[in-house]
Amino acid sequence: MADLDDLREGADFGLGISRENQCFHVKGAENLPWGMKDRLSRIFNPKTGKAVMLAFDHGFIMGPTSGLERIDLNIVPLIEYADCLMCTRGILQSTIPANTTKPICLRSDAGTSILTDLNDNVLIDIEDAIRMNVSAMAVMLAIGDDAHEAKTVANLYKAVDKASRYNIPVMGVTAVGKQMARDARYFGLASRICAENGATIVKTYYCEGFEKVAAACPVPVVIAGGKKLPEKEALELCYNAINDGAAGVDMGRNVFQSTSPVAMIQAVHAVVHQGITPDQGYELFCDLAK
Ligand code: R5P
């Protein structure tokens, strides 16, 4: 049991000191088996170590939200520019062409909607994930939520236990409850808990002090984009996150709700993989959007 009366916050994150003996391009994956490394390499580009994951799983909670009314029209044209597709099995089976060669990060938990409180109590059967040949499974953790923390940690644990047997990576998705502060302390805690419970990728949010979140997480951290921002601000978010240690983005609304989603995903890709500045990214976006 933790000594709650003497919780000392971490202070020395070794910022700027790279990890020793990192001979694989995905953080924390050196000791994993071949199948796991192969799947991670489909998501994280071996040349840059980075990934642009396109998240369009929102409908499983929100229904046909703006930009996702017709996945065939809104998302399918973006597939060629993404490194990985994050979606639910229903959308994958019904609408994503099976001849896509892009890796799939399958949203693997469920049980809630925008109409009710969080209630994540369903975890996909591992056999279904295998049947769909996914490259990763994504499971949400509600750290700090009294009612759902234990349930969602158990979900992650079960997913890791089952997925590990088949060398399928699991991405821990840090949910932020209404009462949670969106700061480095919270995201650092939630991200580390995901990794300690066996997640091989962590998805969280960018915040001030993000470099500490990324440094203290022993596996790659990708950031969600969050609510729609003006395109230049969204590109700044990507740029800052990568500079502060993110291994990529798992972005949804800032791509599919853009005035030009095809241009936006290409600009995001260039910021993440080529390290172009937000100004250059925005110029690229404007050129491609013409
Ligand atoms: C996470 O749980 C959500 O389902 C989305 O995948 C995530 O929030 C990323 O999308 P966005 O960039 O729109 O925040």
C-alpha cells in the first residue's frame, strides 16, 4: 500500500539523457518477441520511429459526429496518408476496404455513450481481434475515477494477458474525467499506470510539462488531438508534442473536421515524420487545400 502521507512527486526525469542500449526504434520494445516487434514496426515507421495514427473510433460513443457522418466518404480517402487506422470492429468490418495494407489499432473496450456516465464494462474477445488481423488493441483507462478506475485497469490487464499470447500490442488510452486536472501530474500518473500494467503504447494528451510525461513513460506515448483547433494551432500541438518526446499522434477531430482533411493529414504527417515547423506545415496545408 502506498504511504499516502508521504507522496513525493518525481522531480528528476533525466530530460535530455537518452536511454542506453536502445537498439529497436520503438521505446521499451527491445525485449519483446518478434511478432510484437513486427506489429509495432507496422505502426511506428522504422526510419523515423514515429507514427501518425488516424483515430475515428468516436462514433462508438458519440454516434455520427461531425466529420464522421459517412466513414466511406470522410475517412476512406484519408487512409493512404495514415500510418495506422484506429477504429472499432463494426466500422472496420462494414466500411474499411479489406485490401488496405495499413495496420489497424482496434478499439477494444466499450459499454458507454455520450448519453450516460462512463461505464466501460465490455472488452472485445481476443479471437475477434486475431480474426481481424489487428496490429494493436486499444483499451481505455479511467484513472482517478472512483467508479471505473478498477474496472478499466482490470480491462487493460485482461487485454494485455490475452493479447500477449499472440504478440499483439495493447495501447492504453488515458481518459480524462470531468473532475481531473489536465496537467502533467495527472497525465504522467495515468500514462505510467498504463505502461506498468503492460501497455506497449500509451495514448494521452499534450500539456504543459509534457516532456516529463513522455520521459517517465517507458513505452512510446502518442497524443490525441482533442477538440478541433484552427489548423495552424493543431500543427503546433503536433510539433510541440514531438519535440517534447511524443512518438507520434493518434489524431481524429483535428483531421476529419478540418476544412480539408486530406491536406491536414499530410501536413500532420510532415510535421511528425520530417520535423517541419508549424509555419511550414501550415503552408503545406494551405497549398494542398487549394
Ligand atoms: C479516445 O478515446 C477517442 O476515442 C479518440 O480516439 C481520441 O480522443 C482521439 O481523437 P481526437 O484527436 O479527436 O481527440
